Amino acid sequence: MKRLRWTYRRGHAHKPIGEARVEAATFARRALAGFALITLCLVGLGLRFAYLQVREHARLSARSDANRILTRPLAPARGLIYDRNGVLLAENVAAFRLEVTAEQAGDVQDTVRRLAEVLPISDEDIGRYNTLRKRKRSYEGVPLRLKLSEEEIARFSVNRWAFPGVDVVPYLTRAYPLGAEFAHTVGYVGRIDENDLARLDASQYAATTHVGKTGIERSYEQRLHGRVGYEKVEVNADHRPLRVLPGRVAPVPGDTLYLSIDARLQQAAEAAFQGRAGAAVAIDPRNGELLAMVSVPSFDPNLFVNGISSADYRALLDAPDKPLLNRLLRGTYTPGSTIKPFVGLAGLELGLRRPEDTVLSTGEFFIPGQSRAYRDDVRGGFGRVDLVQAIARSVNTYFYSVSLDMGIDRFSAYLSRFGFGQATGVDLIGEGSGVLPSREWKRARFN
């Protein structure tokens, strides 16, 4: 029977030689497995590193630059508007505004309160500032007051030391030199709101604060606005700008527009109203160009550019003569005697009258079955008149007679050929179509 040998060294017992060999072999296997595992991890890490550095380099580099480099849009200068003779109707003028940077100002509410002791600041200014402030970062300036006067700038400059984080900043604003004379034609721009954002290309208006609201300013918005520019800005982790990088793309200014309107004729037409309400349009019969478009009374479009005050807007709404109503596009007026040549032409073309046929004008005209009299302008009438005399003297009874013989169906169908009851298609948004009575229209309205 074999026995295990034990060895002793300095009084200590040693394990049997066989067991030591087993442990050594186990350790070697474990070390080899560990080394293989470490090698495998290093190889995997190297492959992953190579994948990220080579295969994914472009994408990851772009993501890194996106965090470090911002593309800042640059607003284009809005195009100018002139009349046919080069009279300036809409321009961009330099102005100054008061901006507050919350990070530097500290207690913003206290700063605004103290500023109100130096400059006139309304509740509307404060409300607009608080709204804009929510969209800005704390280190970005937010406008508090717009269009500062020279006196206000001087008054603030004297007290500038007491208001850290508050600065007077120049900017361009829209202005209408002729004011109310072209308010209903040229229109005006205003601050972009939610309704505007729904119809605008957000990428082209990223740096723009105003957009055409009415008139030419809105109809030709795309041409007047121009194309946005860009510049690359390096920022830190808080997105605070550090420096502007090369590669700036300059914005393209909007187009300059020359209207067919003649400012002198426009002024003459407005003066002819002598304060009475109404609308007037002058058209060149040779080519259909609009030479004047006047709606009286009017309003100052400059009030709307940077936000009209509640008091001014309420005054316009409450005015009995309704200056905000564009009578050119929305006013509905009976055509009066201007329709008579068309009725006379219809009578000739439909064979109801010949040029030499006459009608007896007694001063009154009665529709069979009715007792109401439709009168001429002259008591007793004009006697017998043919078509030429009826047009020259504007004889109502002649055209009453033709219209009655024509009937509602032929009357409506014929006048519709000349555009009655339809929009003219003028390049202004909001035009009404008017009313051309027809059998169906009368049934719907009076039955």
C-alpha cells in the first residue's frame, strides 16, 4: 500500500506533491482563460474603437460639431416699395430699442420697475417683454421698449451706470412715409404670430420678426421678404457664443417693387372726397393698370408695425366712420348709373331694342302689378329718348324698361359676362365679389 509523502520545512507541513501539481495546472488553465478573455475584450474594444473612428467618423464628427457649432440665421432686408414715378411708399429706417439681458440684470422685475422711473414703459411693453423672454436664453437680450426717441436715449444714457444688462440697441423697422394715404393699398407689416407661422416657411423666417399683414405687403410677401442668410457660431456647453466661424452666407435682400399707382393722382383722389367716406379707383383703359386706389377714411399704418397700443386700436374700432374698413375690397356699393351702358348693350345684342327705338320718359316707371313708382332724376321726365340720349342724360326709365323686357335670367347671365358679381382678381388679398341678383339668389334671400 502506497502512502503519500509529506515534506517538512522548518517545522511547517507541506501539501502532497500530487495536489500541488493539480493546483498549478488549474491555475495555469484559469490564467490562460483570463488572458484569453482579456485579449478578446481588448480585441473587441479595438474593433469598436476602429469602427467608431473609421466607419462612424463622419456621423459622430457631425454630431460633435452640432453640439459645438450652431448655425445662426441672418434676416434679410425687406424690399422697398415705390409708386410708378419713384415716390417712396415703404422703407426700412434705423431705430433704437431698449434691451434687457436677464443674466446680467439680476432682478429683472426690479430693473424694469426702476427703468419705468426713467423712461415711459407701459404694461403692454412689460407683457410683450415677458412673453419674448420665455423664448430666449438668459444671456440673450430681449426688447423691452421699441422706437426710442432721441430724448429718451439721452435720458437713459445719463442713467446707464445704474442698469447693468440694459442696453440701447439699433435695428431696422418698417416705415410708411405717406402714412394714411396708402394704408389700404400698400398695407403694413406686423409681428409674426401663430397664424402667420402656420402659412410661412419656418426655415426662411427663422430670423425674421415681421411679416406682411395687409395690402401689397402681404400679397407680395415672398418677393419683399428676400432669402435668409446664415453664419456658423462656436458655442460652449451652455450654448453661449464664443466666436463666429468663417463661411458666412449673406442674406439676399427682398425685391424692390414699383407699383402702377401714381402717388399724385392718389392724393388728388383722396382730396376730392373732402372728408366724406367712400372709395375711388382710377384705371388706365389702355392696359388695365391701376393708377389710384383710395379708401376714405384711412389710418396710419405705422401704428401697427411694432404693435399698436390698446388705446389706439380701440379708437380705430370705435370710430363711427370705420377707418379700418377697406372699402376698395370689402365695401359693397350699388353700381348706380355706371351699369346703364351694359344694360343698353344687352338690349341691342338680345334684340330687345334698336338704336333708334325710343321710350317715353314721364318721370315715373311702374312695374305691372306694383303701385311703387321708380323715378327719374328730373320731375316730369325727359320725354321720348333713344339709347344715345338715355345714356347721355342718364334716363332711369329707359333702362328700367329694357331690364323689365330682358327678365331676371337674361339680365343676370348677360351682366355676368362683364364680371358683375365676381372678384376682379386684383393682386390684393381679401377682395369681395359683390352681388349680381339671379332667380336663385332672390329665392334664397326673399323666400
